[in-house]
Amino acid sequence: MACLGGGHGLYQTLLAARQCDPASISAIVTVADDGGSSGRLRRELDIIPPGDLRMALAALSSRDNNGDLWATTLQHRFGGTGALAGHAVGNLLIAGLTEVMGDMQAALDKVAEVTGSSGRVLPMVNQPLSIEAEVAGLDDDPRVMRPVRGQVAVATTPGQVRRVHLLPDAPQANPRVLQAINEADIITLGPGSWFSSVLPHVLVPQIVDAITRSDALRLLVLNLSAEPGETSGFSVERHLHVLAQHAPNLRVDRVIIDQHMLLAGSDRTHVQRAAAQLGAEVVFEDVCMVTNDGVELNRHDPAKLARVIDSVHGEWVAAR
């Protein structure tokens, strides 16, 4: 199973993937973060930003006392106001191991070994990337597009993001990522920050080609809501159109959408047509996390998502 994404969205997907009990899990992670602890380490050490990689390692840590301790420690951030303030322990561990071992993948694999990981964490490409967006609404004339560079700036812009691209453009994919996609029987993309965690994957031509040529079940997991900033005001249909515009050659099999999203009959028809641009059918299922008090959270429930993945995969295999 190969899971593509970044941040909290990928974290939830990996928790779900574990419950599907696959033969192997490959977490394929974006590498454009430039904020917080990751951004500081990226600038000071000229390394791939470790934050999203750390979160994936925490999600895959073994579910025993040792693994739980490691997962908590990896995610722990130092307090105070000194030089360490805000740094995540896992980020420093990955950065330090990278210097000692001379290779970030070796460092990630060593952390995975220590934490009893259920899978392997792979950077999308083997170099830090930057995101640059074309943003409308930052000028008196709404038709004027302004460039905004950097993942944090793109995610928090008060304007509306129209398009993003990577710097450098069309980078080479990590060969281990292509191998993981080729060997997977299930591929997931999303959920996550659409322009800064999901779309970067499909801006790497080799990754799009590998997904499109794959015989695996290819799943796009849609966000539960639009995000303030980069996708503010986006409909479900708009998310799909934007993905298709950025990666017209991408093909997936199913789009998983939470059934509680308020979509009228005509809206569902439009969403199904948008999904068809990607070669996909839409699956409406309950995948939202709900508190004991019945409050819906803007977060996918790993157990619910795992059940949907298993169900869709079973139907897909039976129909082949």
C-alpha cells in the first residue's frame, strides 16, 4: 500500500492504512515545508524539511508501549524561549541522524527500526522543494495574479490560489517512491492541504506516470471541508477540477467523499462528472471523526476510512 500526502491528512491516512493490514505500507511525503521547526532546519542545514516525514514515522510507530513512547517523543516540541523552542524532537533526531549517517533515507529507516514502524517513510523527491502560487485578490484589480512563494505563505494567503508549481520545476522523483508505487496494490492520495500537501505530488511527472500506469486500486481521499486560506470557498467539485487542471494525465479509480457533506442531488451529479475527468467513480461513505458528544470533527476517522478502503478494494478485486 502506497500513501501519498503530507501533514495531518497523511497522518490520518496512515493510521487507517495500518488497520487495513497490508503486506507493506509506504508513506510518500511532500518536501516543500518552509515553516516552523522544519523551515529552520531546512535553512540552517540545507536538508529536506523533516516535519512531515516525522509525522509519518509517528503514525507508523508500533502500537505497544515502546512504540507509543517513541511516537509521543517524536512529536514532542520543546517549550520556552531559547534556541530549541518550537523544535520537534523528531525533527532534530532526523536531522542529526542524517548528518551522522550521511543520507536522509538511511536516517528515516533507522528511526523506523527503532520505533518498530509498520512501514517505510519516503521523501517524494530527494531534495527540498519550494511552492510558488499564482494568487488572485491581492490587488485592486481581481484579475491581476500575484506570485506567492513558500508553503506557509501559500497556505495562509488572504487571496485565492489559482495555480501552483514547484521550484525547481518537474523535479526527478525519488526512485524508491516509483518502486513503491509500482509494487503497491492500493494507492491513496490525500486528504490534506490541497495546494501544499496533495498537488505537489502530481506536479512530479514521474509520479503521475507511475500512478496512471499502475494496476493498483487508486484512491483519492477528498478533504472534509475547504480550508481557510488556500482553498477558502472551494466546493467539492472545485477541488477535483483543480486537481485535473494541474495533472490532466492523472487517472484514479475512486474518489472517497464523506457522505455527510451537504451535497444536493444536482451537486452530486456535478461532482461525479468532475471525478470522471480523472477516470474515477465517486464513493460517498461516512469517514468523518465524531466525538462522544456527537460533534463532527474536520478529521478523517482512521477506523471508518480503513473499512471503506477494505470494502472498495474487495469490490474492485471481485469485479476484475
